[in-house]
Amino acid sequence: MIIVSYIVDELIEESTENLNSQHNENISKIKEKIHIHKIALYQKRKMDKGYLTFVFNDGTNIWAKK
């Protein structure tokens, strides 16, 4: 009976750890999508105000007023 109880406890602990891991992974994905969305909104606002963006080969952006 003690062995069964131990196995059940281990399975519950492992399942909980897996759920927490998946939960944290999902939170990270959501945060990344929100960050990308915020950047897109910022860029849209800049363009709506008449700014142009220049992207260099190294990935840097420069905003310039038309």
C-alpha cells in the first residue's frame, strides 16, 4: 500500500510540474505576441503621423518626418 501511495504522489507531482511548465510556456508566447503587437501599433502611429522608416542592413530603424 505504501508503494502505491508513493507512486501516486510521484505521478501527481510530475503532472503538476508538466502543467506549470506548459503554463509558463504559454505565458511567454502570449507576452511575445503582445510585445510584437505593441511594436506594430507604434509603427502604425508613426506612419499615420507622416513618418517614414528606414531599415539598415544591421536591423536598426530610423524614423524621419516626410
